[in-house]
Amino acid sequence: MRIGARAAVLVLLLVCGMSLFAGFIAPYDYAEQDRQHPFAPPTRVRFVDAEGHLHLWPFIYGWASKESAYAEYEADPSQRIELSFFARGGEYKLFGFVRCTRHLFGVPFPARIFLLGTDDYGRDQFSRMIWGGRISFSAGLVAAAATLGLGVLLGTISGYFGGLVDSSLMRVAEVFLAVPWLYLLFAVRAFLPLHVSPSLVFLLLVGVIGITGWARPARLIRGVVLAAKQEKYILAARGLGAGHVHILRRHILPQTTGVCLTQAALLIPQYILAEVTLSFLGLGVAEPAPSWGNMLASLQQYHVLASYWWMLAPSLVLIPVCWACYTLADFAHERLES
């Protein structure tokens, strides 16, 4: 495996690990507010104090609000707070059911550390971005899995049995290729109540994106199956009495693995960006649950975009994630051709 592909795998493993252990890595809960520090800038972790003395243990300075202006702060050297690792903090559920209070890092209460600043409610952007990665990245993975599952099933049936089945499924696929999923989601959302739980919205989002995208992978799988079923060894297996299930499982479906991996690497970033776009427009996961999309929604206000650069952080995370997926897609494509 070349260096770029290895780096891409490491990036995706890092994102997956941070999403899986979000409660441990994030110092605060995603909904916890600090109304005393709206739009606080990122906290600088220091080893050298204001007097030029070197310290072996990292520390931060507390923020002091400027009385003359709203949401403007300056570091207060009189508040030197040492950073703690494996610190006690708010309770969370590891893996969804194990209650824990230990966090990767933190500072003693009432001090606060904001590695990526805060939003207009004083919520820690770093914590929200870690928690939001669980939703946005999971949406991409689950929607891609749904798309590929339907694509493999219908593409295999279409290519293997042919005839009227093939013709009917391909006409349906053409309809789904023509359906604008964004407007379909508009229509579905219009029939739902205004106040919908984040979990239901997430399932709706993943379902619509995943189901409407099956047609393109299905056509690719169909082409592989059409070519594979004409191979002489498959004709021989059929002549020796092998059933359809045996032929598909042992001889045809393994040949679709490369196409499935390539499609997965392409679909995951596409669906992550779809979730981000929909949440940015207010059609995805709603507050207070974070996703990378609704965290960027505040940038629709010009004063936020112009004054608080750290609010752009969720968009910067998308760059390495998409690069890693597309790099793996290129690598898988090259391996298929070789």
C-alpha cells in the first residue's frame, strides 16, 4: 500500500476513533452552555508564561471580558490554570451504556478551556465538533451501507436473471437517477411535525439519502454480473447442477467486491457532505444535537462569518475526511485495473 493510501486509512481511523470515544475526548457535553463567554476565542495552551518563565506542565490563562465591547476578551495572566489529563468532568455514556466521568483533558471548575472557542451560547466548539462527527460521519457510513446493500441486491438480481426482471429494474433505476433527492427530502419533511426528535430526523435523513442513491451502484454491479455469468466455469457449474444461490455466493458476488469498495469510498464523503448541506439549511439534525452542518449554520449571519473565524472549524474537518475517502477510492480503482 502506497504512502498516500496509508495516510488516508490513518485519517479515517482517527475520525472513527474520535467519533466513537467522543464523550471521553470532548471536555464538555455538547449542550453545556457558558453564558459568560459567548464567542470566546480559542484558548491557547502555554508552556511559557507572560514573564518568560518556562513551565514543564501545560497551562492556560483564563479569559477576562472587555467591559467596552461585547464578546471581546483578553488573556488574564493572574489566572494561570494547569491542564489536567484524565480529568473528572460531566457524566457521559461510553459506547452508549457505560457511565463514565473521566475525560481526556480538562481544567478545574470553574475554569474553562475552549480549544476551538465557543459559539453564541458559550458552548465549547471543540466538544461539539467531536460529538457532531459522530452524527455526520455515521450518516455517511450508514447511508452508504444502505445504498450499496440495495445496489448489490437489485444489481445482482437484474444482471443474473436478465429478461423482464432486468428491464423492469433498470427502468426503475433510471427513475431514481432522475429523482432530485434534495426536493424529495423537502417533500418528506413538509409532512412531518415541526418538532421532531433528532433520532427520527437522523433516520429520515439517512433513509432518504441512502435509498435514493442505489441506482448508480446497481448499474455497475449489473455490468459485473452480466460479464461474470458468461464465464465458462460458471456455465460448467450450472451444468453440473449448481443452484442459483451457490453460483451467486461462490462465483459471482466475490467479483463485485472491488466495485463495492470503490463505490463505498466515493459514496461516504458524498453522503457526509449531503448531511452537512441539509443540516446547514435546517433540514437535518436540529439543535441542540450537533452535526458539522448545523454548527456551520451560524455562518449565515454575516457578523459571525466576518468576526469569529473559529466558527469555520467544522468545515475544515471535511477536507481531510473527503481527501482520505477519495484517495482510497483512487487506490482501489488502480488495484482493480492492475
